[in-house]
Amino acid sequence: MAQVTLGKTGITVNKNGFGALPIQRISQQDAVYLLHKAFEHGVRFFDTARGYTNSEEKLGVALKGIREQVFIATKTPSKTAEGFWKDLETSLHLLQTDYIDIYQFHNPDFCPKPGDGSGLYEAMLEAQAQGKIRFIGITNHRLAVAHEAIASGLYATLQFPFSYLSTAKELELVEACAQQKMGFIAMKALAGGLINNSAAAYAYLAQFEHVLPIWGVQRERELDEFLSYIDQPPVLTGELQAVIDKDRQELIGSFCRGCGYCMPCPVGIEINSCARMSLMIRRAPQAAQLTEKAQAMMQKIEDCLHCGKCKEKCPYGLDTPKLLEENYQDYREILAGKVI
């Protein structure tokens, strides 16, 4: 069983973290079933967020009675100390616990520090002193903020997108965390669904001893794949390396990661789905992307105001209006021919 220790926290678990964002899309009964099955087969790290609608509530129901046997990480998006305390108390209540193992600032556009005027880091320290949180973490999609957090020495963990589609810039973050003995939690290890070979994804990340991937799980078959890797972890063979090389050639570049930080759109365009449709339709069952619902979603691009707000908010600096136009044109051509 491959294990990882998250930096100086001492938290040691197998390299299968449960990413609980997707369970907000399924019923409580189904979510609790998946969470119980994950625990029964060895998963011990569960990551959620205040912003994931009812994810915390479902985790609370599922993990009640086994709380001391698991590690829970959640997040606050608040930009004020007052909001911080409200989020923390709500999370504790919904998670049915009196402490959180890793409490993370959720993708802030700056690195909270003592004395910065926001009061956020001071609130973290007070919550830690009260025993309501054990370790302070930060999540981000911005390289500059992530580097500042690592250099500050204020954080026990960094959560950042990392997969075999990541660039040398992301790899620098991973290496910097290792040097600082800081835990690295890899979100979007499947690149938001663009990576469809979980064995290749697992084998690549297994090379980094201090990196803990959190896999977004919504279906039992998805969970079963990752559970099978606990006892039989995939090895980076020549065959899997060939998969990685092919995907890198096709996908690395200016593609939408689907993070959703460009949202909401003032006219209701589902930017984080529409701006990556050309890739998804070629890497997933085509029929699922050509339904009437999907067509209506893509047609909404015609209402784009070209206001540029999505482009301003993209943490990857993508020209999202241009991506939307290109994806819509490609989609219409596919619809016309019904072939790729």
C-alpha cells in the first residue's frame, strides 16, 4: 500500500484521497453509501468545502461514529474574519464534529498573512488555539499566490491542480513544497475529466512521495477503480507512459481546466463546460455531449456580451470568450456531420 505523509502535519494516509465535490450532485443515500465503502476499503482522507452545497452535510452523516479514524479537510471562501467564523461554525455543525484536521482558505486572490488587514490569518490562529482546527492550509489556482504561501512558512498544506498534463511551472510548486516540508494535495488529478486513464494518472502522481491526490468520486465504478489501486498500485510502465505522452501531445496548452472561477456569467453561459466542449466530446461518449440539453447549453454562447469578465477572472489567463467561440464553431460542425 502506497502511503503519503502531508508535510509536517504527520497525517499519513494511502494515496487515495476522497474528493467530495461531486457528491453534491447525488442523493444523500448514494453519497453515504460511497463514503462508507471508501472508508471500509481503506480511504482515510476526505476533502470538501463550505462552497460545495450539501457535500459537508453528507460527509457528516457518513462519518459520524468513525470521526476519529479519518482526516477531514474543508475550506472557507470568506474574505472577512466575520465570514470566516460563520463558515467555520457552519462546517463544524454540518460535519458533525468539533474539529477539522485541515482548514483551508479556498482559492483567495491573495495570500492571507498576519497583519495584512483582513484578519483572516489571525482568525485561523485563534480557531487553532481553540482546538477547532488542527492545521492551516490554502488552496489556489494562481501560481503567484501559491508560491507566496509556500515561501511564507505559514501553511501546513497547499492544494493546487496537478496532473500529468501540468506544466513545469506546476512542477516547481510541487518541488518547492517538498523542500519546505509542506504537504501537497493534488486537486484535478484527472484534469477535470480530460484524463480518462485513471491508472496512468495514479502511476504518474505516485512518483511524488509527498503528494496526496484527491479523486473526485460520484459513481461506484469510479470509486472501485481507485480502491483497486490501494493493494495493487499502478506502476509507470512503458505502456502507461505512452498514454501520458499521447495525452500531453493532444491536450497541453491553452485549454479550460473547468475550475469555474470565471463564473457566474451575466447571461448564464456555462463557461466551464462550454469552453472545453471540443476536448470533452472527443474524450467521452459523444452521445452524452449531443443531447438537447447540451445543445441548448452550447447555443447560449450566442448570447455572449463580450464583457470580458470571465477573461479577467480566469486564474490561467485564458482568453475565454475566444475559447467559447472556437468551441461553439467546432460543436456546430460536429452536429452538422454527427461525426468527429
